[in-house]
Amino acid sequence: METRRLGATPFEITPIGLGCMQFSGPGLVARFYNPLAQDTISAVVAAARAGGINWFDTAEMYGRGHSERALTTALRAHGVAPGEVVVATKWAPLLRTAANIERTIETRLASLQGFPIDLHQIHMPVGSFSSRDRQVETMARLCQAGKIAAVGVSNFSARQMERASELLRSHGLALAANQVQISLLHRNIERDGVLDAARRLGITLIAYSPLKSGLLTGKFHDDRALARSLPWVRRLLGGFSDRQQSRTEPLINELRAIGRAYGVSAGQVALSWLITFYGDTVVAIPGASQPHHADQNAAAMQLRLTARELERIDEVSRAAGQ
């Protein structure tokens, strides 16, 4: 299986990982996704591993540790030992100070049940009572103390990412990753300087919502009533409006047409485009609520689109107004 270096870390990760927001259980995330039983989570993780996926992204905010525990419970159930896969998690800065990062690190490790924190990320650049500089400095201390292996950020702008990288370099460390929204329907990294800065600094961009909450699979274009049945928060953030679906239909049709030639789905073509078009800089973490979702996501790593297909998808995506 092809792998890519995670920033300047020693970790080699597959171009597609598994996003674990769906493992959050009851709570805030249930407004986006229905809670999953542990046996379903275990089956999803097993399918991801069977497909070659070797890394998983979770977060404290995903059910206050529920996702972390569900993930590692599933890994252990399938005989995966700590160190055999890469695990990333995140600290939530909302209404907290930077000192909270150190105070909660043992809770994070306990929730991961013996699996190390290979990548610890600041979940967002806003909401903390402390400056971003202090948050990054605290992450650096944890890294130097051996509590975490690498430091990442999430939703940081190009300037914020560059500053975090500069601070870490002053400690002899490197910023490994910036997790941001990237998909055929969200290409802001090309315009806001994030892609250019990441390439210049050797930082990996981790694409969340790479299928735009499922919109790029085409299933909601087939049945618009299905989109209307989604939780309203997911409909709003995912852009599940009749207008959006009409505007993006040509893109879905193009993804389907290319997919038919390879015997794959529109969503798999969209994922393959994402991890190919930007080179090694971008990796993706689609979620999965059923084992076959994880299986299809993993299989997208085997799809090799031609240069012309990549260009055609790019053209149609831009025509859709993205």
C-alpha cells in the first residue's frame, strides 16, 4: 500500500485514513450523525484495516473521549496493538487556557487505552483564553516530554500555520499537519495561501469532509428526500439545499461517468482526485458509519485516474462555482 510521510515526522501514513467523528456516541455530534453501537464501530475499523488504512483521526470533542475509547476498543478487538497504527487526536480550546492541554493529557491517554498519541492537534484557532502562541508552546513541551509524538493544528489559516511552525522550529520541532476542510466542493486552500504555505514548509494537510458530508457520493442527488431527512445541522453545514444539489449535479454526473469506466462509485472518484490532484501534500479522512463505507473509502486508494480525468474533474468542479 502506498504511504506518505506525515509532515517531517517518521510516520508513514496511507493517503486515506479513517475519520472517527461518527464514533462520538450521544451528545452534540448526534446532531450530525446517529450514534453507532460498538459492534458497528468495530466492524467499520476492521473494514478500514482490511482495506489497508493505517491511521485514525479522533478528538476529545467527539463525545468527550467516547470516540477515542470506541476506536481503541475496536482496534484491540481485532488484534491491533499500540504502535501498529497511527493515532491522531485533538485538544478542544473552547473556554480553556493553554495550561489545560497539559492537565488533560493523561485523560487523553487514558481514553486511548494504551495507544500513544502520535499526533496531537489544536482543534481550532479560536475559543481559548490563552494565545495561540501559548497553546503551541504547551504542545511543544508535551512533545519534548514524550507525552505526544508530533504536534498538529486544525482550521488554521496560512498565517496562523506559519506562526505555529516558526514557534515549533525554535524548539527544534516541526509542525506536522494542519487539518482543514478540502473537497471538490471546498477548495479554499488554493486561494487562501494554505496550500502554498504547507508545501513550502513541508506540512501535511489533512482533508476533513472530503466527500462534503456525503454530498459527493451522489446518493442525495438520486433521492432529494433523503437529504431533507438529515439532521438540520448537517444539512446546513453540508450545503444540502435543492439549489446546491442542482448546481453540483454536472459534477456528480462527471464523477459517475468516470467511475463507470473503472467500476467504482462517484465518491471513490472524488476521493482519488483529492489525494492525487494536490500531490503528497494532502491526505484525507472520510468517515464511515457502516463497514462498506470504510471498504469503499479504502479502495479509492487503488484507483489511478489519468491526467486528463484529473483535469476534467477540476474543470467541472470549478464550473460548479467552487
